Amino acid sequence: MFDAYIICGTPRTGSTLLCKLLAATRTTGDPHSFYRRQDVSEWAEEWNLPPSRPDGRA
């Protein structure tokens, strides 16, 4: 049995949905999804997307 686990994913891969589904089982704890805001601009540049607005939304 594990005491903890880490879910790693890139933006828009469904990791937040996975965390919610795991929490709904009531047997896997209450995982949360976090992201590094400073990485958003790097991903946007790599995928040729427009930069984020100052409020953090795309």
C-alpha cells in the first residue's frame, strides 16, 4: 500500500479531472491539481499560441 502518490501531466491533459475522479472514490484521498503559472508562457511560446492576458487567462 502507498502512503502518497503524484500525478504529473502537461496542461490540458485531464489531470484535474483525474484528481476529481480519484477524490470521488473516497478511497484514494483528496488529490489536488497544481500548475506552475511561470510555465504557461513557455508552453504558449512552444505551441505558437498567443501569450496569456495579465489576469492569467488565455
